[in-house]
Amino acid sequence: MGTVLQDARYALRVLWKNWGFTSVAVVALALGIGANTTIFSAFNALLLRPFNFTDPDSLVVLWERPPNTSTRNSVAPANLLSVREQSNSFSHLAMYNSNSLNLTEGDKPERLEVAAVSPTMFDALGVNAAVGRTFTAEEEQEGRDKVVILTHDFWRRRYATDPAIVNRQLMLNGQPYTVVGVMPEDFNFPPTSNDILIPFTVNDRVRGERGNHYVRVMGRLKPGVTQAQADAELAGIASRLEAQYPETNSNRTIATESLKASYVRGPRPGLLVLLGAACFVLLLACANVANLLLVRAASRQKEIAIRMALGAGRLRLIRQLLTESVLIALFGGALGLLFAVWGIDLITAGIPASLSRYLPGWKNVGIDVEVFWFTLVVSLLTGVVFGLAPALQATKTDFNEALKEGGRTSGGGGFGRNRLRGALVVAEVAISLTLLIGAGLMIKSFYEMLKVEPGFKAGSVLVMDVALPRAKYKEEAARVNFYTQAVERVAALPGVEAAGAVNILPLSRSNTDSAFSVVGRPRPEKGREPQANFRTVSPHYLEVMGIPLRRGRHIADTDRADSTNVILINEELARRHFADTDPIGQRLNFGGDKDSDNYEIIGVVGNIKHESLVEEEIKPEVYRPLAQEPWYSMSIVVRRNAGDPAQLAGAVQREIGSLDKEQPIYNVRTMERVVSESLAPQRVTMGMLGIFALIALVLASVGIYAVMSYTVSQRTHEIGVRMALGASPRDIRRMVVRQGMLLAFVGIGIGLIASYWLMQGLTVMLYEVSATDPLTFGLISLLLILVAFAANYIPARRATRVDPMVALRYE
Amino acid sequence: MIRLRNIEKVYEQGVNKTYVLRRVDLDVREGEFVSIMGPSGAGKSTLLSILGLFDSAWTGEYHFWDAAVHRLGKKERAELHKRHIGFVFQSYHLLDHLTVYENLDVPLSYKDIKKAERQAMVADVLDRFQIVGKKDLYPNQLSGGQQQLVAVARAVISNPKLILADEPTGNLHSNQGREIMELFKRLNDEGTTIIQVTHSEQNAQFGHRVVQLADGWVVKE
Ligand SMILES: Nc1ncnc2c1ncn2[C@@H]1O[C@H](COP(=O)(O)OP(=O)(O)OP(=O)(O)O)[C@@H](O)[C@H]1O
Ligand SMILES: [Mg+2]
């Protein structure tokens, strides 16, 4: 212990004396470690431990799906109730889904994010309320279900953590609910950043609902039961249900997926790529510092030789040198932690709330105890990794040689003596090339995404959401009236070109689709019907969004509740089902046998991107008139005739608010922001990768520069001799640059081969860009060649300033 | 061929000025073989490197044929040296990581000479110095005398008009030393001008005249 302290003290003194070297090394490592800490903090929170429930491995979610596919559909509630009765694999099975309720309290109505959950969910997760209690089993029955649990965030935000909130009554959608409890701060399920939880009510309607698949299901496997066993049992139950309810359950099976896996699917590929990239940055930093150490070790050869001559063992010397490198790494780790704070800020700022609310563990992205330990361990390992080779090399010297020093020898000039240094430079170039190519591909891909035509025109459009409460707006006419008036009033505002309403906005991360059939054609088998995205729109919605009409006519004010049921279809639906007939006048059926259940096609409109700008398959889509199919929740869209649509927000909100004082209008944003936020994950991944690549470029050029400078200083004598023998400055410059560029070219060659292979891992994230895009590979190589040349040129210029008189001074 | 007038060389160390050369006047005609002698520290090597155009920190006038060296820039001096002078350093200055063959090739590589011609020239010199067997060895695999032999070979390889040699036989057996001297004599007979620094009276005998230096002064011609 004593000698360790002594080593450390001595090492500190050496580092302090060489503060120039020390600070370069510390910053290089800090960049590498900081990159890793940043990504690890996201990786740990989002992928490794998104949930902190007990025994998370036995938690599963259930999906319905056609057999032998990987489709994942939500579950029909009656089917889940059947599973509950018939299965033996689960200790708990809970239904949940998300909706929203309007809280009226005081004078400002607020729309709350709500999770409706089966009471058994709390037991399944093994969590309890922080204040009060969770739901009892009876509270899923109608009549007893007007109870509510607050999330900790909402409790703090709205009630300043007042413990007296329990047993208070809240007016939600005009009905009184009793507060029974508050969840703990770290509770995050379902991970949609809810304000409150209410019971998922099981009533007669739910008990008979097998056709609508709208609930999500989570459960816990009984101890000892595997997922495969549960799946086998579920398959059996599904086939019994299929026999019993062929109308609704044909061609459907039920299967489990691990709860964690189901929630980490989204961020996984991006984070894996970034983690790989961060490791590369650290490796590069290690190579860089190892190189600096090698250079320094050469200048310390005499000190080391003397120590050995005085009887210091090799191990002792290696330990001394390793102490130095570990100390450097620890300083680097400390600074890296600071860089990480900044890096994490960058990531969290880049992901909008509209996306992060679906990421469990998002709130835990940051520097916590685990991230701290990670950083410490990485730093220690790093210190050993980059310190070992130079320490071994330095203590290998024949001390006789070193003591003699000077003499007529021309120093370590050629490759032979500097093989390790050269190899490190080659590795640095190869790694930075790989990172640069990765970033280059991502940037090109992002650029391609930005060029995508979404099928609508987002510019000048403002959007906002309205959710009418069910109790108050039970009548369809009331909803039609509200939205029709809202749209008319907004359209009349100065500066507004047009206004409309739609149930589900493009790129809003939600969807509703429906099975349909073409009237007059044979009905497809149950469960095998084609599906179409289902939209309800006001007459001017398509015009506001700039979605073009291709044939027929638009929905008009004359399409009313009591007139013929009409429908618009998109080009994709027309292409798939009316390839050789005119769709106008044909009719579609979405279930039901009455004549009025058949909707007459009046027009064909352009396709739009709905799921994401980069979705590969455009789905068939239909638009129904608001007047004939009014939803409770709609988005209002407003097109301004000139200027920033955001400036309309206040006026539009006031105008709609004046229709119903208790009605909150929320989520006001421009459509351009919706489009831009839909690319947030790609933007963050690209940005991070870009930053890493930039760091890599800087580290690699510093590496080349340092090694070439050192080589030049080592070759002073040789250069002097050559100049005395007639070499011109140009000859000298060319000789030095050639040696450095040879290393760079070898590194680029290796980097190209490695990239060709590694970039396959990027394929899933790339859009319209091949993982081996020759242009990117070529341009990035060229960039690196130029940078390497610059890094070589400065030492080469310095080499020409060698004065042969000085270099050849006789000993 | 060479005309030195009033050459002075000073090293300044803080406030101290050390004169290494004082008012040196020297004329060397083409075809001469001159020996410079004098005690250690007299300034012989310094004078030689001024003659060889390596050193530019001196005052006075130096005419090399029709070129006024004291008015030339660094580049022109280097060009002049490259074109006319072969230099044997007191401490050889061979390049350690190059073989004997490659060392001999270095001065040629900086001239506009075709590869085949260069190979012929190197082969010729290896032959003349009888070191063909050593051509693939590195300098540290040679004895001091062999290294000196290579250094001399490197100086004469491109057939310079003027050879400047700083104790070319310092590390050689008297036999080998004589061989070098005989080679110089032969070259001199063929028209090459030679200026050598030497401690040995015997070697000085090969030359036409002796210049004595002491404490930076030319004391006897
Ligand atoms: N860089 C320098 N700074 C100060 N003095 C120097 C420097 N280089 C040489 N000298 C001095 O110049 C004087 C002449 O040196 P020079 O090498 O020319 O002597 P020399 O006659 O060749 O001696 P030797 O026979 O030992 O080779 C010496 O006294 C030496 O100390
Ligand atoms: Mg001398």
C-alpha cells in the first residue's frame, strides 16, 4: 500500500511537470470516456433497465395476431377475459390502454393523460401506492370504478404534493372520481407519461367485445412457467375461441412477448450503433494516448535505464509507468463525466416529449450511481489498456545502449524501430475513417429523408387537439355541431386561409384502421379482409393539408348525417382494388348488413405518409365526412395565408374555447414541427454519430501530427546529413510527407475494408442509401487524406528548417 | 578557384565572444591538393564547413570561381555545394538505417541522374573501394575504418570538382590510410581539387602545400 501511494505521488509529480502532455492526454481520454458515459447512460436507462419491477423476466405482454406472422395487434377485451378463465400460466393478467379525460376544477380546464388499467396490474408489477392505496379488484366493475390514482409528477405539478388529496373528488369529463392514492415517483407504467390512472372497467359491453382489438395486455408468468409453455397454452385457447366465435376469431392466435423487449424495440438499433461508435472513439483515444506515451517513453529511456542500472526490477518499473497512465485515465474519466453531462443534455434536448413519453426509463437517462461506476471502471481499464504497451516497450530497452546515447547513430528513423507507433497511427486512421463513414452515411440518409414528399404540405399549417368528453357530447349531432362551428369560426379569423378537422393527424404516432370489403364482390374470409386506415375529416381538411384530389369530388357541406353515406379513398386503395374499374360510384362496406352501412366512393385523393416519412409501404386509406362519423377527439388544422402559423395560436384557441368554456384545447404546434419531430430519433443518432466522428477526426490528426513531429525530431541528424548531401527542402518535405501518408493510406485501406463489413449493422437505420455507398466511402476517404496530409505537412515543413550545421555538430 | 578574404567566425556565448577564425585569407587554385593542419580546436573543421558552404554565419569575402558566396542566399549555396563539392565528415555521418549501397546512393538521388546510371556509379565506387562484399550491411555492422571508407566513397561518388575531407584517415590503419591518400592523389592528378584536414605529416606529404592554423589564425602557408 505504501509503495502504491509512493508510486502515485511520484506519478503525480511527473504528470505535473509534463503538464502539456498530460493535458492533451487527459482531454483525449475525456472525449472517449465522455462519449461512452453519455451513450451508456441512455443505454442503461432505456435498454438495460427500462423498468425497475421485481423479477422483470417473468413479465410479459400479450399480442393477438394471425398465425405464423410477426404482426402484433392489440387484444379484444373479451378474448383476454377468456384467457384469464382458461389459462394456468399466469399469476396475473391485466388490461390497459391510454386515453384522455378533461379535468374541470377552478376556471381552467385541463386535459389529462390517462391510463385505464386492470387493478391486478399493480400486483403483477409488484408495486404499491406511495400515498393511499392502489385499486381493489372490485373497482374494475361498473359503478365502483369512479376512482383515480395520481402519478407522482401530476400530484406535484397540480397539488404541490398535498397528502390531503386522498379521498378528494375530481371532476373528470363531468363525473366525480374519488382519489384513492398516489403512485411512487419512479413508477412509470404504462410508459406514456400519464397524469392519472383509472380502473379498466369490465362491463357487459367489454365482456362481449371480440371484434375490436383495442386493449394492451400485460401479465406475470407463474413461477417455473416459461414463455414457450405459455405460448403453447395460449395457442390452444385461441383455437378453442376460433371454433366458438368464428365470426370474430378466425385466423387469430395469441402469443406473449417479454415486457422489456416490447418496449425497447424502438431505441434499440440506434443506441447499439452509438454504443459501438462510442467504443471506437475510446479505442481511438487510447491509441492516441498510447502513442504520446511511447514518444515520451523514448525521451525517458535514460531515466528508465538509470533506474534499471540501479537495480529496479522490470515489474516495479512497469507498475510505476502504469500508475501514471491510470492516473491520466482517472483524470480523463472525471473530465469525461463533465463532457457526458453536456452530451446527455444534447440527447435529451433532441428527443421531443411527444416521443420520449413512449420510452420507459427515459426519466432515468442521466448520471446516476451506475453510470458513475461504469465511468470509473472504464477509466481504470482504459488506463491499463493504453498504458501497458508503452510500459512494456519502455522497460525493454537495453540500458547499455541508452546510457551511451547520442553518438553517431541517427536515432530511430525508419519504420523498423517505430513499428508500434506506426501501427497505432494506422489504427487511429482506420478507426476514424470507419466513424466518419458511419456518420457520412447517416447524414446522407437523413438528407434523403428530408427530401421525402409526405403527400401533404406542412408549411403554414397549425394544428391542435380537442377531446370532447363522452358524457357531455354523447349525441353525434352535438359533436358534429361543435367541430363544424369550431372550424367555421377559425376559418373566419383574419389571416386564416382555411381550417379543417381530422380524427388522426399524419405522423402523430397513432392510427386506427378497419377491415373492409368491396360491395358486390365475394367477401374475403374472416380475419383475412384488407385493412384501410380510417379517417374522419371536415370538408376542408384535405384542402388545408394540401392533399390533392385525383378524381371525383371532395367531401362537401352537403354530405350530412341524413344524406347518402359517402367516402374518399386514397390512390393506393384504388390501385389495389380498382385497378381496372372506375372506383367512383362503387361502394365499400366496413361491417354491417344494412344498405346504409355501404359507403359510396365519391373521389380518389393522393397518398400520404402516415406512420413515418420513411415508411416503406403506403397503406390503403379512407376518409369519411365528419358529419356522418363524428369522433370525440379530433385535431383542428389551420392554414395561414402568409407568415408563421404559430402566431395564430392564441386567436384560434380563444375562438374554439368560446364554444365551450370547459373544453381544453391542447398540443398546439405547427405541422412542420410534427414532421420535424417525426425525424427526431434519426436526427439525434446522426448528430451524435457526427460529433463522435468529428472527435475521431481531430484525435486521429493529432495522432498523426504528434507521431510525425516526433519522427522528425528523431530524424534531425539524418535530415541534416541528407541536406548536406544535396537534398533540397522539397526533397526533405516529400520524404517526411511520404512516410506519414504511407501510414495514412494503410489506415484508410484497413478502414475501408472494416467499414465495408461494419456498415452492414447500419442498414436498418439507413434510408435510400446503401450501407456501402461508394460516394460516401470515396468522399470520406478523400477528406481523411486531406486532413492526414495537413497533419503531415506541418512537421515536414519543420523538418526543412533543420540547419545541417547544427544537426551535424560534432560530438 | 577559391579566394577567401578576411574571413572571421565568432561564437557568442552570453557576453563572451569566442573568435574561432580570425582574418583568414586563403587562395586555392583549381587542381591543388591542400592540407590544413593545426592543433585540436584551432578551427580546422570550422574553416572546412565554411569552404563546404554549410556554414553561413561568418563575415568576410568568399569567392568560389566567379560566385561571390558571401552574397548568395541559402538556396544558391546549397545548389553550388550540390553541383561541385564532395564532403567527408570528421565523424562520417552515415545513415544508420540504410545499407552501404543505399548510403552511397543518397547524394545521387538528389541529382538529376537516371536510375540505371546511378546503379552503375554505385557499383563502380563499391569496386574502387573494394567494399562490394559489404554493400548490403548496415553502418553499425562495419568497423570504424570501414565506415570511414564508405564516407569517403560517398563523397567522391558523384565526381565532384572539389573534395573537402575532414581527417579522412583518422580511424584507418596506416595501410588503409595510405590507400585513401593514394586515391586522393589519383583524383587530384585527374583534376580534382582537394582540401583535407589532417594531423598526420605523412598524409600532408601527399599534398602540394600545407596551411597551418592556430587559434583561428593562419600562421604559416
Ligand atoms: N557551437 C559552438 N559554440 C561555441 N564554440 C564552438 C562551437 N563549435 C565549435 N566551437 C569552438 O570552435 C573552436 C574550433 O573548433 P573546430 O571544430 O573547428 O576545431 P578543430 O580544429 O577541427 O579541432 P579538432 O582537431 O579537434 O577537430 C573550438 O575551440 C570549439 O570549442
Ligand atoms: Mg575538427
